[in-house]
Amino acid sequence: MPAFDLPLPDLERYRPDLEEPPDFDEFWRDTLKEAAQHEVLVSADPAETGLRLTETWDVTFRGFGGDPVRAWFSRPAGVREPLPAVVEYVGYGRGRGLPHERLTWVNAGYAHLLMDNRGQGDQYGNGGATPDPHATAPGGPGPAARGLLSPRDYHYRRLITDAVRAVAAVRALPGVDGTRVTAVGNSQGGGLALAVAGLVPDLAALLVTAPFLCGIRRALDLTDASPYGEITAYLSVHRDAERAAYATLAYMEGISFARRAHAPAHFGVGLRDTVCPPSGAYGAFNHYAELSGADPRREIRPYPFNGHEGGDAVHVRRQLDWLGGVLESGPRST
């Protein structure tokens, strides 16, 4: 695909103006306070995977509204000391899949929690196991448009809350150094990880690539690819819903979460990405931590000739090296 967003020199300076709701912080504070009324961890049952060098547990924790959310938790077999943890969020339409699918982080020596996506899991991959009992508000058939007319009803209010609760869940599991928890995600998972960085002030690090929900209004003008295309398809039928939809999406804007973040951050972006336009990632990066008062270590890796796949395995290796350096120099539990 051709390059279709801003040239790289313009992206490096790109700091879009935001129309944040005046009650943005109150909205999320109240949402998370309500979720925190529920004890986070429900169960952690050993899972048979056929892998001799990895131990895995089938975890259930309580997310938005106290709803049960599934996850896989894995550790290197035979290691008993507390380990830094990576909480990983998966892409749009995918569920947590099977426990042997994602082994990079546990093979690198981390405890690893892979969160399921409520109400998703049926578009590709190997499925999910978390229903969304609240998906009844008006909206399109896909998650990106479910409940779009109200921020309280919107699918991503629930999914972002689940993502924050996943950090609390991993800290409640045995063998985890709760002072060294990293949020990781690509695409939708990147948007969730970025939201977590803005809502969890003591996160140790953030790894985000090709983030969804960043620069949302510009992305809706640039691309018809799903998931943004599901929103435009809904608005093409419901022609009077644009104002309500934009008001809802303003509470989910990844750049707003980035402004509130504290943690060291590593971004990756394909400059030919027509799914999540690169200006969204650069907008988040260039606004990162400006409201939090923090001055975290951060960097962004562009891939000029790549699309939504970004740097793929090359980028993962760069993430491993970067994260190892950050955690070695950061605080440790005693």
C-alpha cells in the first residue's frame, strides 16, 4: 500500500489539538471505582498445555461491572522467585486463543498474563471465552460500534476497564513482582495498553504498536478499514448520530490517555498502516506524559515501508531489548 498519512518529518512534529470532555477524569475515576468494589481474582486453575518449560493457569478475574473475564497466566517452569510481569492485550476480533500461542514473554523470563476480549474472539485466531452481558445498547454488529451513542454504554468503556483490572489481577497472582508490571499491545491491544498507561499511574513500562483509538476523528476521515470502518458504516445509516458518536469517542481517545501516562514507553508504527493511521501513534507519542508531570524514558520506531504489521518480529526483538534495560534500571521489590 502507498504512504497515505503525513510525511515522517511532519509526523515527528504532529501534536493535534484535542477536544477532551471536561469530565474525562471524573468519568474514568467513577468507572474504575465501581469496578474496584469487586474482589479482582476469582480463580487460577492449572492448565495442561503439553509444554514442559512453561507453567500455565486458566485465570478468571472480575472486570467491568464485576463481570468474569478470562485470561491465561504463564511463568517459566520451575522458577519460584517473583518475576516482573507483562500484561498483554490482543487485537480486534481476537480472543485469548490457546495457551501455547504466545510464548515470547514467558520465554524471555517474565510472568505473562494474556487477557481475553469480552464479546470478541469470533473473527480470527482460536477463539475467546468471555461474553459481554452488557452489549444491548444501540450500535452496529461489530464491537467498535456497540453502544456508540453513549459513553456509559460503549463497548470500549467496558473493555478498557477490563484492561485496567487485568493489572490488578496479575498483581494478585503468586510469583509476580507487582512493582514491575508492563502493559503490552498491538492494534486494539495497543489502544488498551495505552489507556492502561493513562489510568494506572504506577505501571513500570508500556510497549505499544499501531494503536487503535488514537487520533480517532482523523482516522475516521482517512480510512474505511475495520475497526474504524465499522463506525463509519454505522454513521452512514444513522446520519443524525455523528455528534453523539464523537462525544462518546472523546472519552476513549488514546491521545488523552497518553497525556496522563507516567511509565517509560516504547512505540512502534508502520508508516503505510491503513488500519490504524500513523498520525494517531505519533499524536499519542508527542503528547505523552504532558499532563502527568512525569519525564519518562520513551522512544518511537517507525517502519517506513510497512503497514499494520509494522516491524513484526524485528520490532519484538527491539521491545525485548528496550524493556530489559528499563526494568533493570527501575525499582525492584525487596
